[in-house]
Amino acid sequence: MAGAAGFAVALLAGCTAGTDDQSLTFVSYGEGAYQDGQQQAWLEPYEDKSDVDITLDGPSDNAKLRAMVEAGRVTWDIMDTDAFMAREHCGTLLEKIDVGDLRDSFPEGTLSDCGVPAALFGLMPMYNENTYGENPPSTLADFFDTSKFPGKRVIYGKDPAIGTLEAALLAGGVPEDQLYPLDVQRALGVYDRIRSDLIFAQTYGQQQQVMVDDQADMALVVSARAYSALQAGGTQWKAMRTKVPVTWDVLVIPKGSPHKDTAVDLIRFASRPEQAARFAEISGAGPANVAAEPRVNELQQRVDVLGAEHVDRQVFIDADWWTPNYTSVVQAWSAWQTG
């Protein structure tokens, strides 16, 4: 699932931005609640307190970042991307980032040398209340049981690294502490059970529209998009209170960024509890800082799996396993869909 403003003041004791850095280019995913949250919670407040101007660019594109770095013509300073990119290309395509005193502010395993967690996402199992009435599904296993709960299921088809395979294995009885290394073929076998009832959305927007238009009966959908679906009128969709795979996006700095010091300063600012909380309130994504306390509205409460009260439901993916295996797993996932 996996990105506009800045200032140069001390955010932490002894940490200041370079005085020569008066501009930044921030890259995110395009218009929507997620980018609105970044702009209103991080970028505009940062810009208001400084002489730094920020240009918003996008969409985030790992291949474009690589081309910039390899050509020695880097015009981006910060990009929102997946956690695997930050681990695989640290020190080659990406700069290392020192977050100082904030190092212990993120969920265990989410911070890496070149990627600072920006947002958390739960892969929500949801059901259409119009379909199931007073006998709704309640577990991941129910999502894969078409005999007990018939109906169409919509999932995001392009990238399985959002927890798609972990959800299938959890539904199939694999304990969460034994998920890795992922048994990809076993996970695909679980999806084989419901293949004829699957709708593969090629974008998150398409998945949201399928839900709002009552074209599906269940969904596996990232929590930020689940919130967007409710906002768009899909209030017939209810969350199952079950285990939820959790993924995250990170902020990275391209190798050779012309404004690295200011980019680091902005990332530290965005990672503070106040900014993380405000971002979550606007975007519907989960705050990356564990001390953040967002004030969630009624719709957000309905799809919240990232608050402290839901910690027993959260199953964080293993980014260290996914990093070297990502390409082969995506190939297997794509081949299964077309085979």
C-alpha cells in the first residue's frame, strides 16, 4: 500500500538542520487521505517554522529513484516507500539516517539504518453486513470458508507483501511465531480454496470502489483504505475482530540528496509523537511512533487495529525475511494468479 513542507530548527538537543539547505522535495503517492495527512501533519507545520520551502512530487517510484542515483542527478530529498527498499539498498541507493533520541520510538523490527517508519497498516478482514446479517464471519479462517460463508472476496492482487500470504497461513492454522520462513506454496493452497470467488483488484482505489458498490461480500483490505471506504459511504462493511498482519511504510533519503541534513531534520520532526498522532488522525493509517495518541473518530474506531488496546491482534511481518525473498514471492504470486 505503500507521499509537502520543512523547517530548520533544533528538534532534539544538539540536532539542527544545515543552514545552507533552504528547500526540499518530498515524494509520496499522490492525492488522497494518506498524502493529506503527511502534508497537514508534517510538511506544512515544518515549513511554517522555517525558511525551508518544500516541493511535493510523486508518485513514489523505486525505479525512478534508482535511475536518479545511478545517473548522479538526484532531485528528490525524501521518499515514502516500502520497508524492503530501505533494507535492500541501504548505503547504495539510500543514505543512512540518524534519528537520534527517537531510535526507541518505533515498533520493534520496523526501524532500519536507511528507513524510518512513517505509517503502519493492518490487513483488515472485513465483511459486508448486507450479505451476512446476524450470522457474520468473525475469523480469518471464515474468510477462506465459502461453504459456511459463500460470496465474493476482494483482495489487492498486485503486491502480496502487505500481509496477504501471512493472512492465509494464519487462517490455515500456522502459529504466528512460526510464520517464517513463509511457506508460500501452502499459502497459495489456502487461496486455491476460494479462487473462483476471488476478485483481484489492481489498485487500492479499485478495491475500495468494489466494496462501496456492494460488488463483494468480504475483503482483505489495508486499514487506511478500509477507513477511506467507510468515508466514501461503504458503512455496510464491518471489521472482523481477529488476527491482523501489520506492515509499514518508511521515509528514505536518496543517495546524493542535495539537502540531506534538512531531510534528516524533517524526518525527525515527522517522527515526533505529536506529528505522528496528527498524521494518523487525518490519514487513517497507524502512527509509527509508539508514544503517539491519535484522537480517532467513530469511523476510524471501527477499523482500528493499531491502537495499544489491539496489540494482541497485531502480527508484524518480518521485513528481514521479505527483503531477500520479495522478488521470488511476487513472481510466484503473479504466476499463481495467471496460471
